[in-house]
Amino acid sequence: MFRNQYDTDVTTWSPAGRLFQVEYAMEAVKQGSAAIGLRSKTHVVLGCVNKANSELSSHQKKIFEVDDHIGVAIAGLTADGRVLSRYMRNECINYSFTYESPLPVGRLVVQLADKAQVCTQRSWKRPYGVGLLVAGLDESGAHLYYNCPSGNYFEYQAFAIGSRSQAAKTYLERRFENFTGSSRDDLVKDAIMAIRETLQGETLKSSICTIAVVGAGEPFHVLDQGTVQQIIDTFETAAEQEDPATEPDAATGQEAAAEQGTAADHGGSTDEGAAPMDI
Amino acid sequence: MNVSFSLNYLQKPFFIIFNVTHFSFNQTFTLPPFFHLFLVRFMALKLPQNSLLGSQSDSQRTLYPYVTGTSVVALKYKDRILMAADMGGKIDGPVHMRYKSVERMKPIGKHSLLGASGEISDFQEILRYLNELILYDNMWDDGNSLGPKEVHNYLTRVMYNRRNKFNPLWNSLVLGGVKNGNKYLGTVSMIGVNFKDNHVATGFGNHLAQPILRQEWHENLSFEDGVKLLEKCMRVLLYCDRSAVNKLQIAKITEEGVTIHQPYSLKTYWEFSTFENPAQGAIGSW
């Protein structure tokens, strides 16, 4: 992305037919810390990497409960994400009050997308700088949607957004065909493993990640740290046993490709300690 | 607004004639006894035009129903709903007239049936609201649809809000439907009272039909038994309700959709000996 004469205003087209401000907004999403989502037929799991300003501060809240049957994970400008979550909660509660029935996720997502589109077509506004992974349940089953600042939305079986999300995406691409039939616990495990991919070698602890689940008979809720740490422990020990066996051959090829992918993604910082660019 | 009135002390009720020059029409209102006394004090108060109870704004809100339908009776049977209502629309006034082909039950969307008693024009207004609701619901085109529970609660909100503005939709509604195998039957009154039950009725039906239903309704009625039970209720209503008309429709809601049958009449029996010879037990009286 280079500065050019068509990027000052969101209402200015470039000769190539692009709206640069919108694309810059999507860059903001790529700079935020990772969030992933995956779904089976009956459950959806959201996970995110916790980001703290400094060692002294608490981490930012990136997963929001919107209703009993809908939750959202954000990546990008957290303030924008908070405002949009409030909008979603409002819509859900109004629908619930009028119809005594949960708002279908698909409709909420379209309303969100229309709201984002407005900001791409007014000269006095700017696009929301946040990508939203909306997880929800309705009559037709479990759904995972991604809403981007451009006002587009897509439905996914599994997706990852934010910095170093390519590693998670690669992991998910390998496994996604099995997700439909997965049990809830397997889905949570897969989510944590996908998060581990984005950490690139940093030790996986429950304080670094947040996991939330919604499913049939299970309202949306964030798993507490103890539960998450237990799940991490179960497969950390399993991984240690597996390591010498077959993992290296399959893994190194993938990891090399993944590392190249992430290096191109955000300018090559593989140094875990710094990361000042992440929002 | 120029108001003049004259009082005719002709038995009860009192007649008061308003000459409203602002709108230039004459309208005769029938008021309950002694109401004119209240009105005199009320007029002397010189209330602002927009006051909630001001006379000018009275013409903007519902005060009385004019063309009304009588009871609607409905019950659940097996996996479906049955509803019955007659086809009468009665005008109250010096001349008692009736419309005899008023359809007081209408399907709503794919899953529900709405029956109404009370003011027919308000029922038509409600149908307009619901048409718009269903239209927007269909326009989403996403596999989700509003079921009977959602429509029932939407209606409750509408009725309650209108009541709060002192401008009610003068109806008692019965909403029944089946969605995803679940049957639903509920009612909303003109003041927003709503509840669900296995069998409901409006108006006179509450007093005449519900006792029969409480005795004889059970969980696994067949279609024929359900219809017989409804006919029994409607027959009692026909005998005892002055507003009833002997032309009724039965409607059935199943998972597949709504069927409103052709109207028909009930057989009645009037050969009671007291009808044939009313003076039998009271010689010399009239």
C-alpha cells in the first residue's frame, strides 16, 4: 500500500476502481491480534490471542457476548468493535422483545454489513476499522460469519483474521473437512491448536488466549482460564510424545511455507518480544 | 370550535347534539346516563386542543366499535389447530343491520391463522400491518420465517402500544399456528392481555364456549371430534348470542398450511313446547 492521490477520501475512486480508504481499513484488521472461529453442525467456537499494552495492564476484551445464541470476536480497532457489539446487542434485544424469539444470525450479519457499507459511502464518515467473526445459532444450525470493513460478509466453516492469521488458516485448511461432524470438545481443541499456530513458537498458556463456545443447548459463554489450561495440558503432553515420531516431516514443510506466508504478511518481524505494531 | 347542545330528557339514554362548526358535521352521540353533567363541567375547563381527552382529538381516536364480529373459538387437536368463527358483522344502532359474509379468519404467512372479534375495520388494519411484516420477512429470503409465536408477540406489542395511547384497536384476536411440528395457540385482547392455552375463545365464547371446552377437550382429539366439539360450542353461541349469525367457517392449520373451509350452517332445533305455546304456563298475561 503506497500513498497516492486517490486515498484521501473514502468517497474517491481510484482509476483502477478501488476505494483506498476501505482497503486501508482492512489493513487495520490485519494488524490487530489474531482471532479465529470454527464451526461444526451444532457448535461454534471462537478464539483470540490476548493483547496487553504492557505487562502491567490487563488484556483487551476481544470477544463479546451479543445474545444467548450469538457472540462475536473482533480484530482491529477495538473501540470500533465495542461500538458495533453494542449495536448488535441492541438489535438482538429489540427483536427478542418484540418477537420473543432469538434474532436469526444471518439477519444480524446483514444489518451489520449494511451499517458498515454506509460508512464507505459518506464523505464525512470513515469505515469501521474492525473485522468481526460472528458466531451464532439459529433454526438452520450453527453459523460463522466474517464481516469486514468494506461492508461485505461471508459465511465460513472456519476462518482466522488478524496478524499471523495465515498460520492458523493453513492449520484450519488442513482440518476443516472434519469439523462438521466434530464433537464440541474436539472443536475447542482445534481452536486452541489454531491459536497456537499464530503464536509461532511462543508457549501456549491460558493467559494468552481466550476461547468462547456457543452450541445447541449451550448459550454463548467464554471458557474460564482453568478449563482452557486443562485442555492445553492434555495436548501439550500428547504433542511431546508425538514429536519424535511423524510430526517433523509433515510439520517442517508446512511451517516453512507458513512462515514465509506470515513474513510477507506483515514485513518480517518474527521476534516475539517486540510486536509494537500490533494494536 | 363552536359547541352548542340541547338535552332531550327522553327516558335513558340522554341525547346530546354537537354542532361542530370547525368540521361542519352533525353527529349524534349516545351517552351513558348523567354523562352530560360531566361534559358540562368538562367544557367549562377550556382544555388545550391537543389534550389527551380534548373533544377535537376525540375524533382521532377509537371511542366505540361500529361494525363488530362476535366470538371466535379455537382449540388444539393432535398436531394441529382448529378455529371457528361465524361470518357476521353487526352494526349497532337504531337500525340493526348485519353483513353476513365477513371472513373473520385469515391466514398469516406460511404458519399462522388469525381470527378476530370486535371492530372489523381495525381487524383489516391489523391485517395490513401483518401483511407488511410478512412481506419484509419474506424479502430476507434466507430460510428463516416468522412463526406463530413471533406473530403473536408482535401483535401483543401492537395492541398494547395502541392501548397506551388511548387509541386501541378494538379487537380480541386469536392466533394459532404450527411450525416445525410445534403447535401454538394464543390470544391477545384489545388492551394487550396475551396468553397461550390449549383452547381459547373471545367475547361471548369465553362465557358460553369455554366451559364446554374445559369439560370436553383432551389432548388427542381427532379432526372429526374437534370439529364436533367446535360445532357444539358454536351452536350454543348461535342460540344465546344475539350477534351470532348461522353461517360459520371452520379453519384448520397443519404443518402443511392453512385451510379455511367453505361456510355452512348449523342445524338448530326450535320445537320446544314453550316456544310453540308460550302462554301455556301463564294464562291471562302477555
